[in-house]
Amino acid sequence: LSTGCQPENMATAVFCFLFFGLLPSMAAHMPAAISDRSMVVIAGNLSKWENATVSSSRAISYAFSYNPQKFANRAIRVNATSGSATSRNPIIMVVRREMTVESWTIPELLRGIPFYKISRTLCPLWAERHWTNSSTAQFYIDLSTSSQDPLDVRLIAYEETEFTLRLSKPITFFVNPSSPMLFQYNFTSADEDAVMVKVTSDDDICAIVSVQEASCPVRVLPSDVQYRGQYQTMMTKSALTVKKKGLFANGAFFVVVVVSPDNAECEQGITNPIVSGHSFSRVKSDVTFEVLRQKKVSVVVDKALTTLGYVPGICMSLAVCLAFYGALLLVVRFFEQRLCGLSSQEGFEGSTQLFFDVSAGQDGESRTETTAIKSSRELETYNTSRYAIQDDYDNEEMSIISISEIIVRKGQAGENIVVSDLAQDDRKKTSHKYRQYSWTLLTVALFYGLPAVQLVFAYQLQLNRSGNEDICYYNFLCSHPAGVLSDFNHVWSNVGYGLLGILFFLIVFWRSRLYYRKLSELQNLGIPQYFGLYYAMAIGLFVEGFMSGVYHVCPNEANFQFDTSFMYVIAGMCVLRLYQSRHPDIEANAYRAFFAFGVIILLALCGVLYNSKAFWSVFFVLYMITIVCVNVEIYYMGEWSVVLKFIAGFCSKLRRHPLQVLKQDCLTCSWPYYKSRWFFLVMATTMNLGIAIWGIASFYPDFATYFLAIMISNLGMYFVYYFFMKVLVVNERPSIVTWTTAVLMVLCWVPAMYFFVQGLTNWHKSPAESRNGNTACIIFDFYDAHDVWHFLSAFALFFSFLTILTVDDDIMRQKRDTIRVF
């Protein structure tokens, strides 16, 4: 109260007691480390080692003076080490400057690992805010400790001569977790819109590369480097594209390279917080941590592609596609009738007479004229406004026999099933069934695409705002930003899918018009033409380009299905379309087909998310069941009633006469009715069984690609089977257009698959491991191998579609009751 603190209330009384009573008492009992510590100020010299001893009663401050104007493109680096400091009694090191204060300890604990050698590059004075240019400047290095025993420390402050990066001039150095490296780059010319910072190393020690605004303070430690600017984890490669506009509008930026204390950030599956492969049993060592976590790194800054540099790559892709448009339209203009096999009857008969004189029957047997179905139809008239066919049946003819009865009767009689046997349904109804594929695909694409766009742009915005470039798996050595997109070239290279999808849609539309105009001449001739699946294939190609572009906005494990889903759909529709050619009435409706595609996509998703031995076991069982069901579906042409009747009869005979069944049916083998189809199914089953065994034996990590390989392999097998049967067994002769498109298809698929397997990125690995596969651009400094895959696969799919479209043009005027089913 004598000091003037009047206790007007209880709170004031408590405060007075604490401030004037308790604190003086605490000060009297403070340890000597605080109350009796003396600070010794010593003038320091740059580039000279200073030896000091500090304790709880003795602190040292080194004062350094220098001319900052001579350090315009240089920096000061401080190294310090101690052999006597411990984690319990560290040395505290503080660097004081006019505007900033930096501090650290010796040893420095990084994720529980002590480092006894510390190095820091001080932020340049010009980068400090409110700094005024002067001819002299000072900074102080304060050393103190709470240890009562004296601790030795050595330090040196020196000029960092290799501080400024220059264009296309690499700098090589060593770095470890406690000694991060800081560099500065100044944009050199007004036309230099962006540069690419490339960091490489020969070892796989985990490091972090950061690009930050040229201002103090700079984040350089593994624990805080990600809170500023843009950054990547790296093992052997890293590349960051830095734009002059925006964050670095002042014409300069800092590059930070720091090694992580362990590899947990760069390797997937690392559970040990200490470095994989090393066991540190000692608390302290002169070499253990600093040497084992030392990484040799090279940094270089190269020019990034300018805005004008985008023009050749963009124009090249457009020019190729548009030139292809023009060439194909010229071909169509001069060979319109011949391309569709719809030339006049007189000119056609002379060149295709052999199609009416096929003597080779199925499986080597003599071909006989079918007598199973003798239904006649009145002339089908074409209504140009509705593109619909009106079918009227003659009441005097026999009723149409069911397909199952035809299969059983002709199989037992050894006769060939022909197209007319499987083309009995009403044409309007069948055509409507195939048109549902297009509308279903459009609906699925709309509901599937909109959330996909929302998701990937959310990832892109998160990357732009946080600077974390580990979110997306780009090929950073060939990644060209545009607008909000970080990887514009990989999005743009999908334009081929879209343009060729539109072109195929136009070709199908033109062909359908031409076919319907000639329909009166094609009554009961050739393969029945339904164009709904063709339109769906064209739409699928366009949608695949769009969804692949969406995926490449920010490719990662969370959105991989956007890129692969419609590949499964396209492969499935190609198989359905080939099968429909010879089985027009045996076709799954669109709802069932897309439900099956959905199951396939779901299975692929489960394989990626739960890639375990248990999943592979379940998948193997489901795979085998699917193979059996598909074999039955193909062999019996979708007539499961035949199979069920056979199974029921076999079981009935087995109950009544088991020994007789065992002797006659089980021990006696007979050739199947349809030998060529049976032989194909045996080969396909063998191939699928091999793929399944290889997958479960190798525990293949990329299940999505593995599943896509299954789809493509079976499509290729069916292609080969169809051509084998058509050319060598049935003795049909595909047109020159079909052979040309087939050759072009192969010439595109082979190099496309080569570029596909280059492995530039891999989201099954960590971002740092994925970047190990990054490579530079190979075409116009704009496209890499994956972009080439996009272009080549787009043309390969387009030529595949053309091959399917024209494969049966040679029999367009052949009677359906002479066209073999296989």
C-alpha cells in the first residue's frame, strides 16, 4: 500500500501481491544462468572461424559489419558446430539484424534426430521490408546456454558467392536437414515470362524444393518450408515452373533446397520415422546423421516455354486433324458408292461373284442351303422423314421358329446357321434397341462428367492456393501452365479424341443416309445395318477425350477412373458391335450393357483402393465365372434355355442311370457342333486364364491398367477371330477400304502402346517417386510421350471404328441366307 497500489477491490489486491510481493522473491532465487549471466560482445570478422565457450553465466555476442552494396547478388552464410552441446543442454544461437531475428539451437532436433552441424544462409538485406540502402550494415550472433558446464562452439560467417542463379548455369552443392541451401534468381529480360527451376540428384534421399517470394523471412526448415510459396518433394528429380507475373512480380524469387530428416514424405509405406535402412542407436555422432542424410544436388534455371511457344504445338495438332478431315472428305466425295459396298448391282456382280459361290462350309463341311426359315417379307419401304422401316409379313408363310430351336436342330443336323436365322425380329424394334445406346451413353456422360469437372478444378485451385505441387501427378519437366491450369498441354492433347469422334459421327450419319436410300435394293441382302451402336461409339470417343482432359487437369489416385472408365465402355461397345454384325437379334439392351460396364468400373475401383491378396482371390474366382458365362453366351448365341435344358436332362439321366451316363457321356468324347467357335473360345479362355494367373501371381500394382489390358486383349482376340473366320473359313473378301483401315489401325496401335508404357508418372507411388520418371518434352518443346499416346490412340481408335464399320461391305449384296454366322 505504501507503493501507491490501493486495494479498491479484490482483483487489484491480488495483482499488487503478485507484482510487488511474489516477483521480487522469485528474482532472489533465480539461477545464476539468468540473474548473473554476463554478455560479452566481440567484434567478428567475416570468413574467419571464431571459437567460443558459453555457459549459464557467460553469453557471447559477435558483432559483424559489412558493406551491403557489395552483396547485391550475394548473401552471408553462417556455419556453427559444437562437440559438447547436448539435446538436454543445447546452445541457443540468435542472429539479430535491423529488421529480422533468426534463431536455432545446437544440436538441432529435427523429428527427434539431433544434428550438431548447423548452416544457414541469411536473407539478403534488400529483401527485408522497409530497408533503406546504406553503405554499412551490422548483424549480431548471440550465443547462450542454460548449461552450468562450459560448452565449446565454433562458428564462421562468410560470403556465399554462389547465391545467385543464372540462366542455364547449374550449381552443384551438398545439403542436409540442418544445412538448407538458399538461392536467388532475378528475371533477366522483359520477354522472359516464366522460367523452370530444375533440381536433380543421383541418390534417393528425400528432399524438399521450394520457390518463395523474394522477401524476408525465408522458410528453410523441413517443418515450415511448405507454408510459403510453391514446393515439391523430390528424390532424384524436381521441376517447378515459375511465372514472372503474380507472386514474383518484383522480378526475383528464392529457391530453397532442404533434405528431410527421413524418407517418410517421399516413400509410400514407410512406417519407421527414421530413415529406411538405417538404425541409429547412438544419441550423438559426428558423422551419423549429417553424412547419412547428406545429398548432392544440382540446381539450374532454364527458360520456360513462352506464350508464343504454345502456338506451334497447338496449331500442329489442329492442322493434322483438319488435314485428315479434308483428305477423308475427298475420299468420300470421289468413292462414295464404293466405300459402302453400295455400288450398282451390275457393276457389283462382276467384281464379287465369288461371294455367291462359297463352297467351304463351317469347320470344313460342305455348305448347304438353309431350309430352316422360309419367311418372306414384303418390300421394306423407307420413310425419309423418320428413317424407319415398315415390315409386313405374309400370313401364308410359316410362323418364325425360335432361335433356340434353330440352334438345336441345325447343330444336330450339322447345318450352318446363317444371318437370316438370327435376323427375324421387327426392324423398327431392333433399331430402337440400338439407338438406346447413344442416349444412355450421353446421359451417363452428363451425370458422370459434371462432378468430375468440379472435383478436378477443386484440386487445381487447392494446388494454386497452397503451393503444394504434390497434389497432382504431372510430368513436371514437360508441364506448361495456361490460366488456372498447371498442365495445359496434357489437357489439350486430348483434342484428337474429340475431333475424330465428331468425324466418325459424321461418317456414320452420311453412311446411314446412303444406306437408307439404297434400302429398297438391299431387301434381305447383306448384314442388317443398325447404326445406333456406331453413334454410341462416336460419342464414346468424344467423351473419352473430354474425360481424359478432365483427368489431366490434376491426375492422381482419387480421380484415375475419369480417364479409364470410358475406355472400358468403348472396348465393350466394339465387342458388342462386332458380335452384332452376325447376330443382329442376339444383343444385350443398353441398360444391361451399361449396368455391366458399371460393374466393371466398380471392380476396377475396388482393385485400386483394396489391392490385397484377398481381393485378388475374389477377383480370380469372379473372373473364372465370367469366362464360363461368356463362353456359354457366345457358343449358344445367347440362348441359355438350350443350356438349361441340357443340364436338366443330364441331371435327370444321372439320377436314373448314373453308370450309363458315366460310360456314354463322361468317358466318351465327341466333337462339338460348332468347331470353329469352340476352337476360338478355347483360345480365348486360355488367354484369359493366363492373364488371370499372371495377375494374381505377380500381384500387379496398377489394377486399373491391368483390367484395361484384359478388355483390350479380348477385343483384339475377337478382332483376329472375326477376320480369321471371314477370310480363311468363310472365304469372304473384305474390301480395300477395310484392309487399309485395318493396316492403319495396327500402325497406330503399336507405337501408341510403346508411348503408353513409358511411365512418365505413376500415382501408385509417392509424388517424389513418381517424379523420378519425368522426362523432357519431345515435340515442339510442348508435347511429351504421353501426349503422343493421346494423339496416336485417338487415331488408332478411329481406324478401329472404321474397320468395324466397313468390315462386311463386301457382302452388302449377298443374300442373308448364304451369309454364315460365326
